[in-house]
Amino acid sequence: MAQFGVLIYVGDSAHAPEASSDDIAECDSHADEMTAADAMVGAWAFTPRSMATSVRADGVTAGPFVDVTNIVAGFYIIEARDLDEAIELARTNPALRAGGGVEIRPIHSGGMVERNCGDRAAPGVAV
């Protein structure tokens, strides 16, 4: 099976820190359906755009990297036989019913990284 990344584009993320289970119920239901179909490999939801911080070579600014109508609210990885099946799976995403959309990209390489869970800091930052 091939793996595909599905980027979710909507006006903003429903996953605010104070979001209730009702606020994210449709997203959770979709994830449950994808898991039951044995298609979902992993999923990550981002917080709202107001919580974004952008880093560029010339500095750090509050807010999303680009000011656009729809932002990437999250992404997930699915396994599908081919792009056609990935499209059919992605068409079930609730973002489409909310006026947003999804972008599907074949995964070239990568995966979860095994980490040492001891004390650590960002590269170049003393602990």
C-alpha cells in the first residue's frame, strides 16, 4: 500500500485549547471512520491560527506564515492502493462540508523518529 499525506485546509482549526468534545466531535468521528477502514496511519490537529508563530531568516512574528483565507488546520497520513483510492478516502473529510478542502500528496519517505526522552533542549540552546 502507498502512503499519502492529507493536508486539511479550513478557515481555522476547531482544536483550540478550550475546545469541548462537542466542538471536535465531527473531526473525531471522521478519524474513527478512517481508523475503522484501516486507512489511517496517524493524524495531527493544529491549534487555531491565532496561536501560530512564524520564523523567517529575518525574525520571528506572531501569526501564520502567510495570511490567507484557508490555513492548514491539520494533516493525516493514510494508506491506499493508489491515488484514486486516496481521493475517495479524502473526500470524506468534514473540511469539505465546511467550505474548506484537502490536499493529497504521495509520501516519499520519512516516519516517526525514535527519541531519547531525557532532558533536552533545542539545537544550540544550553540546558
